[in-house]
Amino acid sequence: MRTSTALKTKLAGAVSSMSGSLLEAILLLREENECKAEERRAEEKKRRREEIAAREARYLADKTEAAERRHQEKLEREERARRDREKSCARTQELVMLINAIKKNA
């Protein structure tokens, strides 16, 4: 009977240590899983921040490009207007000279 009780105690101790080891392994796996999930969340957060920064950079680049394009178009319009005024002035002078020439001949 004593050996049976000793064996039962020994078996209970072994089972207890096995279940303790099993429980410890489960807890370690759970902790590892939580760490991996936290790393994934951190990676996702970092990726979102980088996407937002890239989107903001594209927006600012597009905005700068549009402002430069508007400025360039304004300069071109001003240049065309200046050339048109010069041509108009030159045509007016030609007409005045033609009218004066006609008056002299008449």
C-alpha cells in the first residue's frame, strides 16, 4: 500500500510538473503571440504614417508644381500681351505714316 501511495504521489508530482510545464509553455506561446501581434500593429502604424507622409509630400509637390505652372503661364500671358501691344503700336505707326504719305500725295 505504501508503494502504491508513493507511486501515486510520484505520479501526481510528475503530472503536476508536466501540467505546470505545459501551462508554462502555453503562457510563453501566448506571450510570444501577443508580442508578434504588437509588432504587427507597430509595423502597420509605421506603414500608415509613412503612407501619410508620402501622400503629404506628393500633395505639396503637386501644389508647388501647380503654383509654378500658374506663374509660368502668367509670365507667358504678360509676354504675349507686351508683344501684342508692340505690334499694335507698330501697325498704328505704319498707318500714320501711310496716311501722311497719302496726304502729301493728294
